Amino acid sequence: AAILPTLWTYSSFPHRMAHIRRALRAALAAIAALDLAASDVQRMGRIQLGPRAFRVKVRMFWIRHGQSCANVMDQCKVKSNQAEQYLPKVEAALKRYGEEYDGTPLTGELMEADSTEPDCTVELITGKLKAGERSDNGAIIRVHDLVKDPTLTVCARHQTSQAGKSFMQWLRDSGVRLDFLGSSFLLRAFETASAMFIEQDAALRHEVLDDAVLITPLPYLTERAPPGYTSVQRDNEPRRIEEQIKILEAAAKETGAHGSHFRPERVNQHYAKTWPSMQHFEKFKAFLAAHVVPSLEKVRRELYWAKAPEQILKAALETQLKPEMDPATHGSRVKVSWPGGAYETGMGFTRAEYEDIEAPEVTIAFVGHNQMMLEYCLGGDMSKKPNNNAVLEKLFVLEATPGVEGDDTQYAHLVMRELSEHCAKVMDAPSGKESLASLVHADVANCQDPYDVSEWIGLEKPRGSIFGSWGPGENTQCMKLADGGLASYPISEQFLPQANNLRGV
């Protein structure tokens, strides 16, 4: 830095000095980059943090929800020559859930499923959308786009319960307890969380989580269709949580042996009533770091900083970050601040580096959705699309420096670091294609709003009992896919208890 200005004055040697100046600038930039990287590495655990700084490891099990009444419509069997019979059903759904498209007429054509779209499609006649186009602003929509915030199918409830049993047994055998249980705002997500965890056998449940742990639907996790896919997404728009709970309470009374043992008192409704419904991974990370983690008992007991005030944090996230997030920007630095506190993202790390860090660890489980898991856990690789009920592992490291020494109520400067590798698969689940191929009417008998789904996917209604040749206490072929224990829900080798050193902290 001292030499460069001096060299700059030697203009009598323009060509030689130009090369020297370029070389020096490159060298200085490299030194600065190395210095910054070294600082980040040191903060990851190679040296001690400052005396008032705290670090906590966050281990998140990211679970895909069970198959819903909308998912199973991705094998539509209705033919175009049946339009006269089926289009009135779509018009009724538009009237019920179309909102701004309530009463919008259809072209009169019903387009069959094909290799590019497994659901049937219809076209709206409206100046608000582009005719003949399927896009974010296109008039062609899928039939299942009008299935408002669907529940799990009957088969999926059984599969989800079996998945929960296998996963909780693995947690128990690995000595891991959950500090937090969350989901998106969508019904199929927190219904999955309930069936996988809360509705399990009490003895097993108590070995993995305390009764104080509730299902907490959280903001910024809601599913969305891939960009450019559809202009209508009623299946990804949550109902009011009070309505969701009534639906699950009704299901618990009606579906018997294959149904729900839903417990509404185990749901924390607060954020679903007060926070926005959208998908935004960076906002979710900031909310997790600034509000969820510091509220956990383990953190409050061992570390010392106050969580960000809820309404102030929400205002900061909504005004300082873009309304939508492009997955291509994932990994870019993000900064948010509020009076007395701040949040930013930091350098990524490897799994090996995570294991080497000596710090308290909190373990959380979130039930979410395919698109977000693909984009922010698996690099957008469609070949790695997780099966319904599969479990991935996402790792974070959160560092906090309180604002005022000796005052534990002060908000912190937070740095959130994220695993730079793809998420590892902890537990797999039965193939979604196999589940779809094995469906019978009994498996989707609860899927009646706004359509009788069985009619669209070619499942014949049995005479008498809705279970046909299966009695109310028997399992269909779809259900039996989940009845193989570890064969149905295999644990990846690296996570087998005898092959790792996992521990609850």
C-alpha cells in the first residue's frame, strides 16, 4: 500500500509501470481476500470467539410432507371428450375458490394429461391472463390448481404415521432429542408434523421431544409452483388456521383406523395468524436466527441474548429484503438491521467443519415442501427430488454478539452460516410413483373438496363400504408400501447409529 502511490508517479516508464501497477493491484486484492477469508475461518472455530460472543450449532431435519389430495391428481385419466361432464366441476371449483376468477368462463375444452403435464388442464377466458399460455400470467391452469390447501390422502396419513415411527425410533437410537417442531402454514405440512411426531406412541414420543414442544407453523416456508408454471395456486395458499384445525378435527372423527388422532392443543397458531404467507428462504433464515433459536429453552439456559422484537423484526424483513427471492442468488450476502440489533449471512462451511466446532447444538424439525427443498437443499437437481416423508439434514452455525456487556436483554449482532454442501438424506420413503400407481378409491376417499378426486384419476367407486374389498381396519396396497419398517423407510448408511457419533447436546 505504501509502494503503490510511489510507483504510480513514475510516468516516464508507462508500459513497464502499467504492468507493475496491475500486478500490485491484483496482489493487494488477493491479500485482502485472504485476510477476509482467514477472518471468517477463524470465526468458524479455528480460534476462540470474543469473550461476549456465543455460537450455537443448528441441526435442521427438513421433511417433505405426505402426499396430498392435490398431489394425487398428477395422474389425471379424464379424456377431452368428457369435457361436457367435467368442466362444470371446474366451474364450481372456480366459484368456490377462484377468488378474482370467480365466475370466469372456460373455453369449453378440457386438455388431457400428457408427458409434459400429468394433470388435466383447462383455459380461462379473461383479459387478465394471456390466452393459450401456461405461465405465471397464462390462462391455462391445471385442474388441481383449484384444490384449496388440501389435506393428506387416507393412504398418506398411514404412510406418514409409519414414517414418523421409523424416524423417531432412529432419533431415539441416536440419542437425539428435538428442541423445536415446525412446519409451513399449509395444511398438508402441519398435518404431516402431527402424524409423524405428536400422534405417535406416547412412550416413543417422550424419548424424543418434551410435551412442551408444539407444532409451530412458521412464515416464509409456503410452497410455490416452479416459476413460469401456473397463474393460479390455490393448493399453495393456506386457509385460516382456525379452519385448518376444524378440518383436521373432523377428519379425526371420521377416518377411523387409518385416520387422525389430531390434537389441536399441540399447535402454536400465533405466527400463522400474524405473519405473511410466502416462500422466501433468506427471510426464513433470518427469522430462525433472530426469533426462533434465541427462544429455545436450551439457548436461553446456556447462551445470553434477547430475541429480536417480533413486530420490529417483521418490519425489517419486509422492508429491507426483496419481496421474492431468486434461488440463483442463494449464497449471496444478506444483511438486515433493526434498532439495537442486526443480522447477516456469513461464509459457508462443510459438514466436517461443522462436526469440528465445539458449541451447543439445537435440533429442530421442519415439515416443508418439494420446491424449496430442491432449490435450497439439493441445488435444484430434479433427479434428487425427495419422496414424500423423506428427511434431509440442513446445518447452520449461528454466532451472536450481544449489544451491551452485562445486559442480557440487549439484542445481538447475528451471523448465520449455512452448509455449503448439498443436504444429506437421513431417511428415504416409499416412491411417490409407486404410491400413485397403487391407489384405490379407499386411499383417496377423503379427497372431496372441491372435487371427488377419485373421478379424475379413474378410481372406481366400490359398492357399499368406501373401502371396497378392504375393510376399515385393513391396509390397501398403497398403505402396505409403508409397512416394511426400515425397508420402507431406510436410514442412510452415514446416519446409522453404529456408524456415527451423533449425540444430543
